[in-house]
Amino acid sequence: MIRAAAALIVGVIPAIAQAQAYSCAVPQQVPRPRPDGPSASQPKRVLPIGGYTLALTWAAQYCHENGREAGAAFECARGNRFGFTLHGLWPDGEGTNWPQYCRATGIVRPVVIRRQLCATPSAQLIQHEWAKHGTCMSRTPEEYFTAATRLYGDLRYPDMGALSRRQTLMVGDVARAVAAANPGIAPDMMRITANRQGWLEEVWLCLDKRLRYATCPAYQGGLAADAPIKIWRGGRRR
């Protein structure tokens, strides 16, 4: 469980602004999320944990595709500006399936949402990540988000603008650039995802049971290193 592993990394949470929130102002009243729980297509699944995935979303692409949606207003339409945001810290299974929705839970407290919004800029996503993933890893939302945000805050990022301007850009180029910015992380310790048009969506970093970065299992897939990829850096809406 994450409780033992988190002892290795939990300390004072670094300022989110040092991660990838270029500009982030939390409103006086944070949104109240809806409950989130298992369903027929996303059932409760209690399984042994074999490792973890730290998922990061490229905010420019997210806002380009979703900026008109009401739930995206804080991230995309209120003067805030993000680079990579924290999608979540996910428990992986010992095989191709993973644990999820391990126990019933209530609504995440506003004080926790407020602390998390500049890393994960959606109250509903915060609720979802805790309900689906955190309940399989931690005793409380505070414990779960402290561990996730510490990992996120310790990461550094390449010059995404310079990468986006390359005439030819491959997935392996992005992975190598992220690895070069983070000593101890190698290109084979991450998976890169893109939409159907080839625009970068997320970077997923693989960790072992002690939350140390590790080579990703072959079955977890991701785009091939020689696949072409593009990085959106412009306007927020289509």
C-alpha cells in the first residue's frame, strides 16, 4: 500500500507553481464535486498492487479540445495557465488488470480540493482520482494527494515550446527530453499518449512498489518511440 511507500517521499509539499502551474489563482469557493463510484463498465476491483503510474496531462491540448466545457472553466477560461497538470497517481496490478474503486467513499473535503487545484485543476477529477485510485492505495485523500503531488512537484520539464517547433518530432524525442530534465528517469520509464491526430495528450511515468521510477512493463504499451507526434501550444479552443 502507499502508506509505507509514501514515507519515503512525503514531506513539505513543494509550491505547485514550481511544478507546472504557470499562473493559478484558486477561487474563494471551490466547486463541490459529484460522487464518483463503480459502475457496470468500471467495476470495483480489489487486486494486489504491482507498481504505480504517475499520469501527467498536457494542458494546452486538453484546453484546445475541451475548453468550452463548463467543467474546464477553471483550467481553461479564468486566466489560469498550466503546462503539465497532474492527472493522477494510479495503482497498477501485478498483471494486465489493476485495482480500482476499492472501497466506498464520500466527497473530498473542500480544504483538500483547494490545496490540490493548482496541480489537478478540476474538483471533479480530484474526486474521481481519489475514488477510483486513491481508495486502493491510501487511508485518506490527504495521504493520497500528498504523495501524488510530491512526485509531481519534484519533476522538471523540457522546453515544450522548442520541442513543438521541431519540423520532425518523434515520441522518442519527447521521452528523451523529459528524461534529460530528470536525472534518474530514463525514456523507457515512461509512456507517451496522443490523440488520433497525433497531438500529445499525456506522459505516464512508471514506478515500482516503493514509488521509485522503473522501466515500464512491455504490456502497458504506449506509442512507439519512432511514431511522429505534435505538441499544441496555441489557443485554447478549436
